[in-house]
Amino acid sequence: MKKNVLTIFAFLIIGIYQTNAQRYLMPIFDSIVITDSIPYGSANNYLGMSTPLAMDLYMPNGDTATKRPLLVLAHGGSFIGGNRKAADVAKVCTEFAKRGYVCASIKYRLGVNTSNPLTLANEFANAVWRGTLDGRGAIRYFYKDAIIGNSYKIDTNNIYVGGISAGGVLGLHLAFLDKATEAGSANPSIDTASIGGIEGSSGNAGYSWKVKGVINLCGAIGSSTWMNDTRNAGIVSVHGTNDNTVPFKTDYFKAGVIPIALLSGSYIVDSVAKANGNPSELKIFYGQDHVPFSAQTPTGLAYMDTTIKFVADFLYKDIKRVQSNTSSIHSKLSNAIGLKVFPVPSKSSIEVQFENNYHTNFDVELFDLNGKLLLSQSTTSNKMQIERNDLINGFYILKIKSGNFECFKKIIFE
């Protein structure tokens, strides 16, 4: 009898260990609970009318964990359409709730004034900013709840924001456009003064809206330079190379045939993030157009499965990360193999070296911030010199590959 009890106890321990080991990576809950239309704030829309803001909350059924990561996700629709119950964002929320996350699918303000084609670019820029501020209001809702009772059992050290298409744009701007000086330099310009500044008035004033990372599913950012001073945020991205709506690299988002805004897509976001030391991973869907995982077809569903797995793998690693050490992995690896890139900034040339004889051959590619390949060189030595030639002053991205080692470095010619 005693032996049987010990055997049962051992199996229970093994089962608990296996379940905990798979949490956040694989579905471990058979069902979820969806709470519909939770109000989190209100704000004026583009017509100046007060708009109530609400979210649908997805949580694992029967979960006993007291500190859970939160995903605040937004639907697509170019900031003029869509809704929080869209099939693709609901699918993402469901799958991650089954993995032990709390997921919020948010309503954010939509619409632009199309009466004057000459101001259309600014109207869309303001629409992006309204949505971004609503995302901040939603995140503040959970920070507030965590302080006054934590009814949702959220770990505020592990809050992620983003979504699909426009939702990815919202998430990237929320995380990285975080200073009034940046908003003022945006092109097209953002009317932050009348819309709500950096904090916004979408609800839960006085609480934090800071996030640990961004889930960027076919989104883009207005300027990759906004990423320079926010190096704690992790980024996981997916994107199709033939995206005709939101650029994979850098191109204009268009309303019909009218160029609206020059955006840097996931390829640039990932490259700049890695050069800055942000944890970042990009899944490329070669030859695919916009949000290929949204189609309710066998092919689309297969892309959705790939997207879910890719994001889950990234988050599984990232939720264990201590934010103050975001760039340590890249710097430690570079130091271990003796990688040196100097001088930065430079007026004429850049030297690349592997001092610890890591490999006797490596490849280097140089890109501008639009993702254009400017130079590609290989050497069988452990050092290489990159000549400036006729490159203009500014930032560039250096991709260095040797054996299984690959890294990105930001360089400056002045």
C-alpha cells in the first residue's frame, strides 16, 4: 500500500513538473473564460465625440497562478475599420489564454477626416496616435488593478502590447514613441497637443503604461530612430515579403493611390532592434502578402499555426528575461569571440575584427535604414575594412555573420 501511494505521488509530481515546464509554450488549459466588454476608459474621436473604450478579456479556465503575463492586443483595419472580435485577433487571444496568459482584445478609436486630400497624411498620423493613446489607457487599467487588488492576477513585469497590422503599428508606437520631442518630429506631424500629449486621456490617469515587449504581426513604425533610447523592449515580428499594405522594409502606406506615410516595416524594426541590443526575432513569410495567417483557408490556418508557435517560443524565453539585462546576451557573445567594430562614429572607414580567432572567415553586409543593401563583402581573414566611399552622413546597419554567429551593429558616418 505504501509503495502504491509513493508511486502515485511520484506521478503527480512528474505531472505537475511537466505542466509547469510547458506553461506559456504549449496549450495546457482545455478551456478559457472570455469576459466581454470590460470598460477601461473613454476619449474623443476624430469628430470630437466622446467614445467609450472597452476590451474583451481572455483567461485560462481554472488557473491558480497568481502572477500571469498579460498580452494587450489590437485588431487590424488601417485605423479606419475592424473590431476587437475579429477572427484573427480572437484566435491569437484564445491560443495564448490556453497557454496561461491573460489576453485583452481592445477597442480603440477609429476613423479619419477624408474631406481634404491635402491633409490626409496628417489625419492618418493622428488616427495612429489616438489608437496608441487608447492602448496606453488599456495598459494603465491593469497597472491600476494590480495596485488596488489585482483581480486579474497580472504580473506587471511581463506586459506585452501589439496586434495585427494596425495593431502592430499601435504596439510599436506605444513602446517606442515615448517622448514629446519624438512626436513633434514625426512626419506626417502628430497633433499631440489637442489629442492628449504622450500620456493621453483614454483612462486611468497617473498609472504606468510601460511594457516589456511588442508583438508585431505585420506592423510598422513611423521612424526607426525612435527605437534608439528604448532598449529594454523585446520585439517579436512576423511579416510577408510581398506585403502591399504595410511595407516589409520601408515604403509608403497608401490610401488608394495617395501616399500617406513612409513606414519602416518588420525587417527594419528587427534589424534596428538587434543593432540596439533589443531582444528581437522575425519570422519571414517569403512571397506572401499582408497578414497571410488571417485567411480562413487551409493555407491561412497553417500560417496562423506557424505564427502562434513562433510568438509563443519568443515569449516563453522573454518572460524569463530581467529587463535591465536586455543587451547582455549580445554583448557577452560579442566579447567572448572578440568582435570589435570601430571607430563609431567614423568619417571614412569602419574596421571589423574577430580578435579571439573565432573564425578565419566572415561575411559583412551594410544596409541603410530603409533596408537597402549597400555593400556585401567576405574575407578569409579575421578582419575587414568597410570603406565609406560616397555614403552620406547618418546611421547604417552592419550585419556580421561568421559560422553560427550572427549579429547586427549600428554604425554612424559623419
